[in-house]
Amino acid sequence: MSGGQNIFSTPRVAVFAGHTDYRDTDAVFQLVDQTLAALSLPDTFVQPGDRVVLKPNWIKEHDERFPGPNRWHHLITHPAVIEAAARWTGKQMQGRANRLSRC
């Protein structure tokens, strides 16, 4: 992806509503594909040999104005969405990813 540089002149956002049942993984995959297609990413956005990091949300958050127990909200990307994004990325890379070594 262009050596980490921003390749877009303006921010891009695409939002679609779909099934609320994540057990229908085919529907999740289709929705992720539809959303990524709507972004009109350049063909060079993810290429074979690129190094790609998928960073899902795995956090807990709370509102400081309301302290106390049971006030934390989980903001976690569903594994079906992560898998759909990983499959899309893998397809773009055509099986030629640049592997990262473990630290």
C-alpha cells in the first residue's frame, strides 16, 4: 500500500445494513465484499507480496462520567467479519503474501 502513505485525497466511507445474525457467514462475507467494492479501492491497494495487518477491535470501553461496576462495554469485531476481511485480503494477494516473523 504505497509504503504506508495515504493514497486517497479524501476519506472514504461505505456503510451497509445487512443480516444481524453472524452465524450466516455467507451473508457476512457478501456484505464485507459489497462494502469494500463500494469504496472503489485502487487495484494497487493490496497487491501480491504486500505485508498486511488486519487490526480488529478487541477493546473494552467505558464512559468516565458513569463510574462503577458493570459499566464497561465490549467493542469487539465479530470473528465472521475478521474472517471475511482476511479472505478478501488473501484473494487480493493471490497467495503471495509477505510473511512476518515472530518477535
